[in-house]
Amino acid sequence: MYVVERVARGHRYLYLVESVREGKTVRQRTIKALGRKDVLAASGELDRLAASIARHAERSVILSDIDAGRIAARRIGGPLLFGRLWQRLGVDAVLEEVLEGRQFGFAVERAVFVATLHRLFVSGSDRACLDWMESYAIDGSEDLALHHFYRAMAWLGEEIEEKAEGGLAPRCVKDVIEEKLFDRRRDLFTDLSLVFMDTTSLSFYGAGGDTLGRRGHSKDHRPELAQLILAVVIDAQGRPICTEMVPGNTADVKVLMPIVTRLRTRFGITRSCVVADRGMISADTIAALEELGMEYILGARERTSSVIREVVLNDTAPMVPLVLERQAGDTQLWVK
């Protein structure tokens, strides 16, 4: 059985019919005239009839409550996947450990998780995060309000040292969390014999950022905005170790050494090889790395001089010794 629509005297009527076979032909047999379509729709009789029939069906459901706003579809995949990773890395446990003794009056760990998830998916402000959160089913986030996100982010940036050396941002709660996460996965065979570092610029709107916010070379092509330089350090397995921030007008070449020095202090590094791109190479940087006894792999610009063409590019060996003459003295490198 099914419903058909027929036009008569300028009006549309609905009929409940069924198909019946008579000999070799199939025809429609009217079971019930339901009435004028517009009248049935206006009175709600059609919806009530459909809902009544759906109650007795095994594979049909009426979703009218969605249009009325009483039912909302919420996504669960992202929170489940990254929630499991969050727990495996021990981020939730470390946050609760650092929060011990603090009375915030709301679930700070949940606010940090939601903010992290938001930045992984779409990024944006804390206000945008609050709206985005409504489309996702995230355990423990039901009571979070906008000011909770503001307070959680302020706590992560809460300074625990007045001033840092080398132009780096002062140590804050975020640094303590990074160190505790590293300690959780550290064992007898864990080392930082090879670390990779790169930088990017992050521009921002509005007030604030008086310490780090400066105008400089913008990698996201927004030179009119204040920015900071974010340096990310990862280990040989691609796992993040830490991040550091410096004022936005700091050249890449001046970033490497302060971070190397702080890495040795924060994580007890005795031997390590630093890998960085060509923007961080300079005679002073190389001399400082040599003085610290640090191994390094630094990218070098491919020059058009005969030294590079004939000595380096034409040699098939994995590494080629090269001495570059500089005003401060010769620098001996292994290049490829």
C-alpha cells in the first residue's frame, strides 16, 4: 500500500491505494480517500497519520523533532579518537597532577581538552570554540562556559619565573606540563640524541601580548599585525618535546642557541644532535654549538659559487668537508 496524489477540480487530493493484479495487468485500487492535501497538512492530520503508522514499522522512524529543534545530531568520532590518545599520552593525568591544590571550581582539564580539540579541527578563538563545541559530544564539557576557557588558558600561561634568558618567554605552567609528559615516557633507553626544531610566526588581533607581540617578518603574510615566533622541538620519533616563544621581531638565526641552552637545562640533555633549517645558520651559531659540544645538522643555502658547485654538488659522497672563509675566521663544515 502507498499514498498517491490526484488532482480534481483544481485541488490536490491524497488517496491510500494498493496494487492488485487482474489477469496480466496491474491496477490501483483505492482503499481510502484521505482528503485534500492542503487541509490535511494545515491540520496536522497527515503528520499524525505518518507517526501512527511509523510506530508499527520496524525500519522507519519519524524525525520531525529535528526540524523543531528538539533533537540535535552531535559528532562523536573526533572526541573519542583524540580522547583515547589524550589518555594514552597521560595528558589528563599530568594536568590533574599540576592542578592539585588549585580550586578553580570547574573542570580545567576538560576545558583544555576541548580547546585542544578545537584547535586540531578548525582553530580559532575561545569564543569560537564555545560555539563549535555544541556540535560535538564531549564527556565532561556540558557545564563549560566561555569564562572557563579564558581562565584555563590563563592558567596554562601563568608565569613561574619573572624573566628568561635569550629573549625567550618566561617559564610558565605550560613548560611544567611538557616536562612531566616527557618524564612519563622516559625510560633507561630514552634520550634526545636527535632533535628537530623549526619556527613559525603566529599573528594575533586585539590587545595583549605586550611582552612577545612585535611586528616582524610574517610567515602568514600579515605584516600589519603583531606576532610572536613559535619554535617547536620534536624528537627522532616525531613526538613533540616542547615549544618555546620569542618576540615576533626575532630573526630565526637568533632563536636556536637560547632554545638549545634551555633544552639542556629542562630535560637534562648531555649529548644531542640538533637539526634545523638554513634560516638558523650563522658563524656565531655554529661557534656557540661547537663551544657547547653539541652535534648539529644545519641546512645551507645552495650558492651559485664554484665552491658549492664543484666541491659539494659534483661529489657523490654522502658528506663533503668544506671550509668557508668568514670575517670571524674559517668555519669547517660537513655539507651535503
